[in-house]
Amino acid sequence: MSSPTPDALLGPADIRELAAALGVRPTKQRGQNFVIDANTVRRIVRTAGVRPEDVVVEVGPGLGSLTLALLEAAERVVAVEIDDVLAGALPATVAARMPERADRFALVHSDAMHVGELPGPAPTALVANLPYNVAVPVLLHMLETFPSIERTLVMVQAEVADRLAAAPGSKVYGVPSVKANWYAEVKRAGAIGRNVFWPAPNVDSGLVSLVRRTEPIRTSATRREVFAVVDAAFAQRRKTLRAALAGWAGSAAAAEAALVAAGVSPQARGEALTVEEFARIAEHRVREDRDRTPGERAAETRVTEHEEPGNQ
């Protein structure tokens, strides 16, 4: 594999010149903040542990700062871009600045939330500067849709990074923490200052590393069934699980039965539970549901509102 030229990456002047030529201004609607520092994108690639044999998928490549750094290190890069102008310009930028690697690059002009397949070999890594406003749903969608992704490194708003990497018992532990942990071992992997972006955001950014579980969570419940428990538990996070899961289970009594059967205290709150415990709860709800008649399920649904009034 031939080496790229030393000045192949984009610097601040390159970014602004390219943006001006395209008539591009970063938009808040799409959460766009372009990285203008070559050292930062190389750091991201190093932290991601990108290997020469990797097929990397990048979401939201923008003007191509990180794309070019990934092409320096990986076998192939597939970029997913929703913006019409940016998607149209990126292949030309790659061809102009890194012609010896242009055949290793592919662009998918689409909303990442709707991508179901990618051209070429299956991706082995996901590395992206994710738009702040859609970071978590995009991340979870990509992990679910492409099980071949073994390693992920995303740059997100620092607050989102904290939530993704939070452990049970933390004040910021919640839905993103549990759902990310369903797929992977998650940890913070560094901080990124504001001055490496154009425009500079009003918040700090953080890197999050996710390494796919070698063995999936052992459970007879489906992902959707487990995630339904998670969503219900944190929709009313101040309530005990007995109360918070009443609607999900059909009644507070049914929720308590599922919790006890799963070995979880009905008085616990969602922020204290691991993903494995949520899976156990889902298993017992599934079993109970299969054992009840349609009439019993309907009756339980009608009385749910009257069993647990108010917050606990």
C-alpha cells in the first residue's frame, strides 16, 4: 500500500477554502461542526486502533477531515453522508488529496438511520464524529444493523459520552448506557477541546470506545423485549421498578412478580440495574405473558392506572 503525501490531510485554511467553494455553512439543524485540526483526526484514528486490514464505516464525514485520516490507516473507508452538497463533493476531495487511495473509498448518500447495507466487504470498525443531535440513535442503529462491527470510536458531546459510558448507580446512567452495553463494552477514551472545530461548539466533546461483546447477552428475550423494559424503567426513573414497570407488565402486581422472579427488588430503581438484570426481567415478562389468556391481559391493563398513583 503506497503512502499518502504528508499534506494530504485538511487544515483550517483548507476547510474554510473548501467550504467557501461549495457555499457550505455548518448548520445547527444537522449538528455540524467540522474538525479543522489534522493532529486531532490522527489522534482519533490511533485511539480507535484502526488496522491496515480494517473496513471502516464513517457517519457524517462532512468535508472529509477524518475520512482522509482513516484512509491513511485502513484498507477501506465507507462514508455515509446525508447532506447533498457534502456528499457530492467528498469523492472529489478524496481523489484530489489522496489519489493513491481513492479506489479504497466509497460514499453512501443517505440518512445513516435508514442505512441497511453498505457496498463492499462488511465493516469491521465504526469511527465517526457524530452530529450531536442524533448521536445515540445513529450509534445504536449502526451497531444493530452491522454486527460485523467489532470496534467503535465515536466523538460526541461530552455529556453524551458520559451517559454512554456510565456504570449502574451513576447519576447519568440511563437508556443510552444500558442499550450501548447490550452490544459492547463501553468506556470513555479521551476528551476533545472546542478549538479543533469550525464553528467552535458551545460544549466540550468526548471520545467513547465500544468493543463488541464476543458473547452476546445470554437471554431468551429478544433485543426489543429487553429494550422495552429499559425504556419503561427510565421513563419514570424516580419511581420504583414496581411502579415504573406497571404499564409494561400490565399491572404493578405483574411487574412485581416479574421482578421477584428475575431476582430484582421491586423497590429498586432502573439506574441500579445492569443490562443482564434488565434481560432477566424481560424473560419473566415474556413467560408470564405467554401463560395468561387474552382476557386476563386485558383486565390487568384496565386496572393498571389505579394500583400505583403518584411518584414513589
